[in-house]
Amino acid sequence: MMFRLLIKPLLFSFTPETAHNIVAKLLLLLSYIPLSKYIVRALFHFSSPALEREVMGIKFPNPVGLAAGFDKNAELYNPLSDFGFGFIEIGSVTPVEQPGNSKPRIFRLVDDKALINRMGINNKGVKHTVSRLKQIKPRVIIGGNISKSTASTNDQAALDYEKSFAQLYDFVDYFVVNVSCPNVKGLTKLQDITSLSEIVDRLTLLRKYYDDYRPILLKVSPDLSEEQLDEIIELILVSGLDGIVATNTTISRDNLITERAKVEVVGEGGLSGAPIFNRSLEMVRYISKKTGGQLPIIGVGGIITPHQAKMMLDAGASLVQIYTGFIYNGPGFVRRILRYLNKQEPKC
């Protein structure tokens, strides 16, 4: 109630990026206040044995995670974990620091409960991320989302992924290969099966040299055709990859409530939030059916209600992630989802 009536209107009075930076600073400040962790957990955490699950050999306390993009630089994962997330995905991380695209680069479509962003994978680089993970031990499962640097050509992309993969390997629990962000020129072209095969082959080969096994998942675009998706699924099944994340943001502007003129003013960027849910759900259902339910899927895209999280899991997702829904619904959203899922679980 307080979030809806007071905190949300205040944060939404700022630009989205400014609001995000304010929240990030408050979370960091909170982490230095004695006993704050216990207070936040008492208010927002929810646990139940019925929500625990093992996916890709990892034991998750619950199936609800935070998608990549919120904690780009691995600076907020522990304070964020106190809001009930079962896992947190950091990044996207690139081999070198990059500023991203020029501002403004993120926009709210409030009537649609959506965001359009063209951030351009701004981050402080993999060395900074590793130093953070070394310095502050995670108390939550961490996924490492990796991408190529904007300055690198697609011919150099495989080496970029390999660099970040090698440096992060000992500090994350699983990897997500991001080849589907629409905000970096040419990145989505890496979903072409030839380019993708080279990246996948190099990462799975490199993994063999480590003692511990880290699952590798591929994050795909909702804008893929069925034929393209079929090719990617086949590659995943034969390559040794462990799962798929469906989906990233979309370049589509279909089915929006916001006036077209206002959307056109915003311009290019990836759309996330409520309008993308049906497409993400459709892709999760398709992938699950195509693979006989044997391929782990993280369902992400437009989950705005607890029921939608349940729909995604029922469609075949092993786990789900939220981002835009967390922004619009506030810090109690994870707890609401978990309580709802727990009520739906069959009782002995």
C-alpha cells in the first residue's frame, strides 16, 4: 500500500534511469545499516519447502529470479536477495567497461506497464564484476549474463564471450549467453546458427578444463521466427548447452495502449513488460513441447501478476524471472508471487 500510494509516485516523478540510480544507492546504503537485512527479510521474504526445486543440478530455494539488467555491475545482489528472490542474474557483462548509448535511453509506458530501453549494455566490465563477487560473498544463487563489447565486430564476438566466461567462471553458479539484446548494433545477428555455433563450441570446450560444472543457457529474442527458433533448439540439444532463457525484449510495438505518436517519439529500443507476456509465454510453451519438456527453460517477459508467473511455469518453464513487473509492483511483488505459487502447490 505504501509503495503504491507514496513511494511509486515519488520514484515515477523522476526519469526511469534516475529512479533506478536512487533505488540502487538506497539499497547499498541499507546494506550498511545493522539489522536492516533481517527487517527487510521479515517484511518481504517467503520460504516454503514446496517451492524448492533442483534445476540443472542447482538447488533453488524458489523459482522466482531477477532478470539481468537490474544489477548490471554485481553491486546489489545481496540486498536484493532479501526481497525473496531465489536467484539473481547479474549483467550483461562485457570484457571491457562501456558507457552504453546516449541518454535518455529508458522510457516508461505507464498505461501499458511497460518499459522501452536502449541502454546499450552499459557496465563497468568483467574485472569490476569479478572484484565485487570476490569482495562480497553472495548469499543467493548468481547467474552471469555475458555479452560481446559494442566495439567488437561479430567476427570477434566469440573471443569476447570466452574472456568474460573464463574470468567469471569461479564466481557464478550458471551462465547466460546474451545474443538477443536489440540495443547493441549487430548483436541479434549472432543468433544466426553459424555465428552461434562458434560461440557455443568455444564455451563448452573451455568448460571442460574446469573442475566444477557451470550450466550454460542461451537467451533468445521473442522476435525469432519459428524456423530460427527450431534451429537454435536443435543446436542447444546437440551442443551440450544446458537450457534456454525465453525471452529478451522485443522490437515490436504491437498491442500497446499508449498512443502511437507517444511511442514513436521514444524511438528505437527493446520493449519489456505486460505487452510482451503472451509472446514470451507462447515461446516457452513451444520450446517445452518441441523438447518434450526435457530442456530447462527460464521464462521471462511481461510477468506482471502472480497468476502469470504460474502460467509461465505451467507452460513448461522450470524457473521464471521478473524485471519490469518488479519496478511497477514494488518490493512486495516477489513475496506475492511466492505466496500465490505456494497455495497452488498440491498438498500431501
